[in-house]
Amino acid sequence: MKILFDIEVCFLNTTGMARYAKEILSELIKQDTQNSYVLFHSSDIESSQYEWMPPLPDNFQVLRIPRSRRTITMFSLMGFGGRLIQKEFPEDIDLYFSTTAFLLPIKSRHKIGMIHDLSPYDCPSYFPWRDMQIGRRSFSQLAKTADRILTVSKFSQQRILDKWDLRPIRVGVVDGGVWSASSLEASNGTVNHSDVPAKYGIDKPYFLWYGAMWKRKNVTALIEALGEFKKHINDDTLLVLAGTRGNQSEEVDQLALELDLEKYIRHIGFVDDEDMPGLMRGATAFVFPSMYEGFGLPVLEAMACGTPVIASNTSSLPEVIENAGILVDPTIPSTIAQSMMDIARSPELRQSLSELGETRAAAYSWSRSARTLLETFEEVYKDNA
């Protein structure tokens, strides 16, 4: 097969979708020696930004399209411009794949796109109106045009099937992965995990959250939970917020000020991938009260590091965590606080959750995810040949 693979999202470093796309592609490069790949991106990306990419074997090549990301997105959304942009691509594409819902109107025998979750439909109030409309339009177009839609959890799979009344064969699952035990151990040789918190100015016990601070991540509930925690355990425990700012950041800052919690909160910003295991391992617990997730990669990574997890009992999170963490109602901060107190007070509970989490995380790997994706490519190609 000749496979056209849209890698644009790989360069959006602050998103879970970018992490997913980079990990899947890196594994495909290792595993697939038979098919040929054309990896394309917009003119917004320069070759100097390829540093994350493994060395490419002969059956992989990169194609820089002389069109901006904005233009490519417009062509995808509107479904026109095929003739204008077709000349930039090879004519003999067997399968066109994107880890997003954006597919260009170009010639390909088969097309596969991804919908990670249905948040623009299920929780529209968390989005600016324009972003919500773009999401809905791209998803509905994909449901009409793709030979196969892939998603990252059984939860999202069922939501997609129900939304467009699709046949089950049309929607598959290629879930997320996590650092392998061997890679975690190997990283010990290059990064002293015990030094990572100090690198980020953390010198006290801490609970950890990380992600992009969008409204659906519900970080305000975590701030309220910290306030409840301090009423009962008035020690020097911190709340460390890692990741990027988003449309709930100002509300989080204001709430921390109102509750007089600023001295207990550390905003450390974006964390390098090599530092994340050490930051996770140093935490008393990882707390993730998100209102809605398509998968929940951060909780899986925390469990792989042996860090106790407190997470929401909503959307895909119970599917990922099963019995390996504490599931809470994200709309009731006092329940989050109680779980934080339970873990802080009980070394036995921390140890139990650590062991359960590591066992659960071992069921996931990027290698397995890539194999599932490759099997899907072959299945779609043969079924529609």
C-alpha cells in the first residue's frame, strides 16, 4: 500500500492529540517495513521542527505542502478545492489517514480519519462558538466520507455509533499507549527522577495535575478541593499544576486568590517528556477531575509511574482506570478532597493504588496501538479492494 499520512497535528506540542499522533507514527516507523508512506504537513512547518521524529527508513518520506495550515483546514471543512490541491500530492494513493477528523478532498482509494471524542456535541458550553461549529462540521463530514472512523476508547466508539447510527464495522478503536516499563527504567539512566521536582522548584509534598487548562478539565473543582483539604490537613502540601494555560486559567487564578490558596499552588508550565515520569513519581497522587475525556492519557501515564490516581467517574475514565484508582464525582469538590485526604493519611492505600495502577497500565502500549492501526489499514484496503 501507498499510505498518505497527515502529520500536521504532530507539531502542536501542547495537545494530547499531538502526543498520540507522534507516538503512533514513531511506532509505525519501527514496525512497518512493507508499505510506503508519504507523511505530509503544511508550509507552516519547517524541517528544523522534525527533531522529535525518528530516522526515516526508505519506505517513509516527508512532503511539505506549499499551503498554510489555515488553507488546508478550510479545504477540509468546506469539501472543495480538490483540484487546486490535488497537484501537490501523488496520484496513486491507496489509503489516506489522519489522526484528526480533517480529510482533504483529494483522490485516494480509501480514507480513514479519527474522532477522539464528541465533546463539541456532548459539552458545547466548554468551547468558543466557532471552535464548536468547526468540530461538529469536521466530524459530520468524516462520518459521511470515511471508509473507517477510528477513536481511542469504547466510550467514544459507542458515542460515535449512536450519533450517526453507523454500522459497528465503520468505527474502530485504537487506544492510547504509555511508557513501557523498560523505557521507564532506561530513562533512570539519563534522568534522576528524584531530582525532577526540585528542578521545577518543588520542595514539599504535592498533588499533581497536568494538561491544557480548558474548562472541561474542571481545574476549579480541584482548587475548591484543595481548600477543603487544607481545612482538615493544614500542612505544607502543595498542588502542582503542570501544562499549558487555556480558557479556564483566569478563573482558576481568581478562585485561588479568593480562597487564599495561592501560597499552596505552583504553576510550572509545560514539562519536558523526559521529566514527566519523575514529576509523576514524586507526587502523593495525580488528581484529574475532568468533566469529559475521550481517553485520558495523563491518568494512564500516572498509573504507569506507580502514582496513585484520583479521577472522575465520567466518560472514558472508568474504562481506562477500572479498579486501579479512586473514581469521584467531579461536580462535588468535597469528594475529591476526601480522596486526597485518604491517600495523604494512608501509606497502605498509596502502596495498594500504586501496585494496581502499574498492573493496569501494563495492559497498554504504543507498540500494540500501532499494530492495531496497521491491521486496520490492511483490513480496510482488502475489504474495499
